[in-house]
Amino acid sequence: MAYFTENQARFAANNIYASFAEQSLRESVNKAKSYDRFDIFLSHSSKDAVLILGVKKLLENQG
């Protein structure tokens, strides 16, 4: 029977969440391309996808 450490479980979960964040950001970019202009451009590394997704959500919440 295999046992996993808490860190291994967190790492695996973070990888899944990061993948979701990258996909969500790609979808947002594709949707935004259909608009005539951009209000804000967030330059980032793909490693920061989770963080940028959070910033995007915070900005959207502010209107």
C-alpha cells in the first residue's frame, strides 16, 4: 500500500489547479480577442497562472 506525504498531495493538487488556471486564462484571452480593445493587459509567466487568475478575478470584481 502506497502512502503519500501532505506535501506530495498539495503539489499534485497545485499542478491540477495551475493547469486549470492556464486553461481559464487561455479561454479569457481568446474571448477578449473578439473585442475591439483591451482595458488591461497582464503580462505574466505561465508559472504564475494561478496568481494571475486571482488578479483577474479581483479586477473583475471591482468592475
